[in-house]
Amino acid sequence: MMANSMITVKGIPEQTPKATESGDVVLLFRISTNQPSSNKHVSSASSLYCKVIIGKNLWKKVSKEVNKTTYYMINGIPTVNVTSKGLPFLTVQCIDIKAVNGLVEDENSPGSFKFPGELPDGTEALVPITSIIIPEKINEPKTAKVKAFKYFKKHGTFNKPIVVKRDTMTLVSGYEIYLLAKDLNIKSVPVSFNLTTGAKIKDEYITVRLPWYKPEEVTEINVKDIVLTEDIHLNVQNFTFGINLKEILSNGSIKIPVAVRPIEGGKYSLVTGAARYFAAKILDIEKIPAVITDMSREEFVEARLFKIKKVKLPSSDSRSNKRVKAKKGKSKIPTGIEGETPLADIKVPAAFARTRPRPEKLAETIEYYKKHGKFDKPVVIRGDSNLLVDGYKRYVAAKELGLNSIWTVKID
């Protein structure tokens, strides 16, 4: 007996839940181990079985959510036992249980899972969780972790990316999301790169997310011809829009394309762009811009959505968290704090939203970005509210390019 000890059991059980005569429920988990054993019945790559007993009142909390692929996170009190053949097994009396659905196992890493949902706004890359360095003496954000878990259960994704330093991959913020991903055994996680922290280096670079489509690839197809076949779209229970429905309604169209794959009967399977697809359905938009591909969602995400490049910044104008001032006769950048701001966080005044930049000027701005990997000037926003003050043309161009964030200067 392990007196006064606690254990956490995580994973998908070997069998469906079994009810006992008392109304309790038993789950059986198998834990692989590579530890050598002196027992002749136990191989060097054996399995330790764990039987979890869940009281009927605790089971009621999750019973309605359970299916064959439910992932459990269970805390309980363990007892070590041995079978008549000398095989070890654990019995765990559950004291707390959480259940999650919709996780997709990574076939290249058994026991691990792929990132399951739509990537949160501001995501710049999907990276192995093992590549993130956690600073020393960092406290576990218990309340924030509970909120992150509730959001994940409701929406099937994280509410924001983990923020890391681009040069060292050291965590800056989002520790609760990192911990949740570890609990869920998710192999790769969404990150954004912090441009306003860390020591200045001789040659400073920013990571630029490249446009995932070319204008000549885009065609229009009927929304009614698009069907959902991917598990990530079929299993979603709740959905959060990362786009402005009011803006789409006022424009009468969707600008950024979805990606689709041809299937039988003249239909198309949605590959990516669920928010835009659902927006078109809700607002009764007949046609939607689309890029047609023969790739699966997983192949498309890997090949197209996260192509990035490093762009060197001028050494005389590094984008750190210090205040910058315009140099006389050389720069028109106003005094403020430079950095990257997610487009979704920028508030556009009604006076700007009612207009649109001239097409030829907008085309020039987009072409400049494609050639140089950045805009010629930052967008100016208010530091307290992220209200756009100047640079609406560059803001619109960023949205046309499918960027998640943009170079900004925050002023008082």
C-alpha cells in the first residue's frame, strides 16, 4: 500500500467502462515500460496494467461525454498488487476525473496526439512541445490552467498560442497552455514569437509567415457544394469565430479563400477555413473564394499554412521593447513602442471601416510586402486600446495576405 500518496493516470483505456454491482465504474489502462524486470513472466518491454475505480457520483460528472476514444485525466490513490503469475498491476481509487473528446492520435508517435482544432489567432508556427524551454522558478498557474481546460473542452482548441522568444524558444507567456498540452500529450503546439523581449543581438531577425496561396490559384465555388468530411470539422461541438461577421456582412463577400479537395458527385471536402465556411453559411453567401487541392488537411497544413522565413532587420533600428524616436530627416516612425500585434486585437474605427484603400495603392502595398517580407512602415495604434490611428492601408493589406499579426508602434 502507498500510504498518503497520489497518482495521475492519463490516456485512453484499453476497454470500454465496466459497471460494478455497486454502481461504481472500472477503467483499465495499460502503461508500457522499458524497464528490465527479474520476473520471468515480465519481458524487458512489458506492460503495467492500471485499474481505476470511479465512484458512481464522480462518474455521473463525465458519463454523458464518454465514447470509445475519450481521453481521461484521473487523480487518485494507488495500491500496488501482483497477480498469481507475478505480474504487477495498480489499483487506483479515483478522487477527481476529467474527460476530453476529439483528440487524434499521432500515428508516428503512439500515445501522443496531434493538435486537434483550429489554430488560435496569432499563431505563427506549430512546434514540437519538447522544443520549448521553461524558465526556472516558474509557478504553476492553477486558476489559469483550469480556465484553459474549460476553453479547450468547449472549443476544441486553445484560446491563444504560447508565446516564446524567437531566438531561444524560451517561454514568455502561456504556461497554462503548455501544461495543458503536456497533460493531453499533444505533440506539437501553436506558438507566436515575442518581438519585444530578450537581449539585443548583433543581427536581429523576425520570423515572417509567408502567404499560403497565390492570387492566381483562387477560384469561386458554391458554398452548397462544400461538405465536411474531416474529423476535426465533424467532431467540433462548439465553435469560436476568429473573423468579424459584421465586416463580412457589410462587404457582402469573403476575401480570404478556403481550401477544398474535390470528391465524388461534383462536391468538395473542406480542408481548411472552417470559420470562413461557417460565416458564408450563416450569412447566406452563395459563393466563396477557394483554393482547390488534392491534399488532405494534415498534408495541406504542413505544406502550405506554416511556411515561414527569417527576415533580417536593420541593425540601427532593432525592434526591442525600448522606446524609439523618429530620426530627423530619416524616419517618419512616431515615438512609441514597437512590436508585433495580432490583427484580431486591433480595433478599426468606424470612419476607417466605412472606406477602403484605392485598389492600386493596396496592390502596391501588398507587392512591397511580398518583395521585402515586411511593410515599409508600421501600423500606429493606441497603446491602451489597440485602436488603429494610422496605417489602415497596411492593415487591410495584411488581412489580404492572410497574416495573423503586423508590425506596430503603440503610442500613448
